[in-house]
Amino acid sequence: MTNREAILIFGPTSSGKSEIAKQIANKIKSVIINADSLQVYKELRILTSRPSIDDEKLFLHRMYGHVSGNVQYTVADWLKEISKEINRTFEQNLTPVIVGGTGLYFKSLIEGLAVIPDIEVDRIKLTQEELKNNGMSYLFNEILKYNPKSLINKNDSNRIIRAYNVLKQTGKSIEEWQSHTSSPILDISYRRLLVNPARELLYKNAEDRFDQMLKHGAIDEVENLKRQNYAVDTTIMKAIGVREISEYIEGSLDKNEAISLAKQKTRNYIKRQQTWINSNNITWNDSLKKLMKSL
């Protein structure tokens, strides 16, 4: 491998990305770097499937569990940090193995990041009022009126709210802003591995994994998180399993209801991830067998 070549491993949750990263790290001198927007938070190891303490002792891991839950960590924050980590890894004559399921992280790394103005607090409050009064479909239709070719999924509430805020504050669609991007990291090439099994297999893997999370202390983890008194709209509090287990702890759901709801939300998330992969035409063609043979 060249001195400036990194390995990217991307795919939906429960697809086996972390195991593949360990296989690679077991074969070459490398650093496993996080590209998952929830695994950055230090308060959630179990529910976000962060690498175990044992794995972190066996292989070098960076950008995992290093951010406090009260921080609204952005794509721009991640890109700034990983740029430094990649260069640091190359300086140590190691290979960066960048692994995760957050598509926007990989997109910003490869293509650069759109410089979109920060949204003002007043605009955010106004949008919340419009959402309360008119519903999500109203915001979505307003976006489509301006840009009928928008690729935002009608069920992706976070992206709809974000795009609506951008449109109303700046007078431009989020796609227009995204067409003017900062430069990606220069002088680097990528080996790209997409891990995307059949949806039904992902569903089964995710449900089995959630059962294991419960056995390994997920409820205690949420109890500890709740003691931090983070606002309910912070990213960490929206992690799948946090709200459902919280409602079980508070008594508004029984345990089976909480488990069933969390598993359903995980299935919905997997579906959204695969939809994003398809809509962004992610067709990385490195196979694991080919990649491992070339290392």
C-alpha cells in the first residue's frame, strides 16, 4: 500500500463493519478511526455498539467515546478532527481504517463539505412552531415547492427540518449550498468497502444485538445517562434505545414494549440507511476477499 492510502468501511448498522476492521487491523499496521455519529459520545458504549475495552486494548482506536453528551457534534466537527487523525496516522507509518455507518461523514471526507451558515435560534423556534401547527408534511411540501427535484426522503424528519431551516433563513435550498463545497483532504487515495447484506439479515442481526445489549448492561447505561440531565433534543438522547429504555425505567412502558419499540426503530433506521446508500448511488466495488488479499 502507498503511504497515503486509507481504507473506508461503510454500511448499515449490524452489517459487521467493526469485525472487518479488526480483521484488517490484525493483518496490517493500522489505526481504526470512527465514522459513526453516535459512537463519538463517551456516555454510550453499549447502545451505540462502540468497540469494547478489550478491542481497544488489542487495536489502536481513535475518535471513539471522546465527546460529552451535551455537545451537538456536527459533520464539520468530525471532518476537522479526522483530517488531523488521518495525517497523524500517516506520519506514524500506519494505515487509517475508517469505519462507520454515517454516510454524510464519508461523503464529506471524499467530496468535501458544504459551508452552510449556522441557523439562528429565532429561525429554529419559528420552524418548531410551524411544525407544531402544520405538521411535517407542510415543511416537506414547502421544500418541494422550491426544489421539486429534492432527494430528501419524506420520512427523514431530521433532514426535512434542517433543509427547511436553511431554505427559510438563506433563501436557497440545501442542495444549492451543497453544490459549493470545501475541498476534501488532498493527496490521499481510498480503498472503499461497502458492507451491505440483505435487509432481512440486517434486521435479525440488529435484533439479536439489542438482546445482547440488554444482557450487558444497556439499562444501567441509560440510567447513568439520565443522571446527566441532558436536554431531550440533544443527539445522544435520540440514540435508538435511550428513549425506549427511559420510558421503561419511568414506568410508562413495560420491558417487552420497550424492547419491541426499540427493535422497530432499529429496523426503520436500517431501511433509511439502505435508502440513503441507493439514493446516493454508493456502489463501492472493493470486495473483502479482494481487499484482504491485497494487503
